Amino acid sequence: MRKLFIAGNWKQNGRLALVEGALQTLSQQPEAMWQDCEVSLFLPYPLLDFAIDKKQMSGLPLVIGAQNVSAYADGAYTGEVSADLLAELGTKAVLVGHSERRALFDESEPLILEKMKRAHAAGLNVVWCIGETQLDREGGQHFERIRTQLVDTIRALGIAALSKIVIAYEPVWAIGTGLAASTHQIQEMHQYIRDLISDFDKNIAEQLRIIYGGSLNRDNIGQVLMMPDVDGALVGGASLDPSHFVSLCHIGTEVNKKLES
Ligand code: 13P
């Protein structure tokens, strides 16, 4: 069974005090939660060092990740942060291709590919975010959009790279809207993604974790995680409340136990 993956994406939110609060709440959780669930927090750059320090002192198996990475090696790229520097700080993972970066900062597929290459070369795991817009879905183009986001990049990276990648399906219309996709829409797309990867390599497709993001909270996450091709969650707003976030991890581990039995 694929290990449950629950991640919080704080976006441009959070201060030092929230890091302290989140780490404190996480450190009060039972050992069993950590065994059953890989928990990650994707933080703004300036909070990474502080969070990694705190995490190391607490000994928690929490993964601290960045929300972005430069497509370039060190050099004259004002405002950018290299994958090598992130790795040196102890960052273990990075989000690439989030729809907010695609839409607000014009990130293209070739740029996203470069970011993934840099991340991998530095030893960072990647959570690769993909998702269709409302217009795509209304026009019946949602599968095609996902195929476009995936196929060329996989060909360029090589299918083996997917063993260090988690794919996050985040329909743009479900992000921050309070309108999560239905379990049917989610399962259908996750299965589509797994089938598509399976055309490259069956084993990798079987092991690949595909997680969902978009307006998840403690009321809807249980049903979403019941879906056979959903292996976890990428949570925005609800991850800013540490007790809400850990309740999502607990609901996830409960669902997994049910599915196993
Ligand atoms: P919300 O959970 O706030 O909808 O955000 C989802 C998201 O974009 C996570 O990356």
C-alpha cells in the first residue's frame, strides 16, 4: 500500500509564531500517526531555516519543504533561491508548478521542467502540482489539459524520475473557493493520471503517490481519501490552523486503517 502523504502549503502566510505553534502541536501527536502518514509543511522561504532547526531539535519525522525553487544554478537571478541552497539548509522537498505560480507568475511547462531538474539534481523531492482551470472543465478539456501538463515533462525527465515525485492534482477552480471537487471527479482524474503513467511504466505508476488539493477540510477529507487512487492531500487554508491540520492527518490514518482491513 502506498504511504499516506499529507502536506500543508502555507502559501504567503505564516510567521515564526505559527511555525512554533505547528511544531508544538505536531510534537504532541502519537508515534502511530507518524508511522502511518508522511507529513510535510511547505513554508515561505524565510521560515525554512527556523522550521528545520526546530524540527531537528524535536526529532520529528516531519518533512519541511519550499513552495518554489529557481530554474537556474547560482548566479545573477535577483530574488531567486537555488535548489542547492535549499538542500544545504536541510529542505527535503519542493512544490513545483503550483497553479498560483503558473497563473500569477507566468510559469510555463518548460520552466517547470527546469525547476524539476534543478530540484532533483540537488536531491530534493518534488511535489508536482497540476490541474485544469474552470474553463478547461466547462469545455470538456480537463483530461487533455492534464495530459499536456504531464507528458512532455515526463518524456524530458525520464520516467524513473517519478520515483522521487508526488503528483498533486489540484483543479484550479477548487483552490481556495470552498468548492472541493466531488469524489467522483477526483477519483476519475487520479485514475486517468495513473493510467497515463502506466503507459510509461506499470510499476512506477503503481507506486506513485497522487494526492488531491482544493478546499479540503476536516468535513470532506475522509471521503476524498477513501478513493482508491487518492494517496493523500495538499492542504492550503486549513493547514494554517495547526489543530485542524493534525486532525486531517488523523482522519487520513483512520481511513487508511479502514481500507486495509
Ligand atoms: P486550499 O486548501 O486553500 O483550497 O488550497 C489548496 C492548495 O492550493 C494547496 O496547494
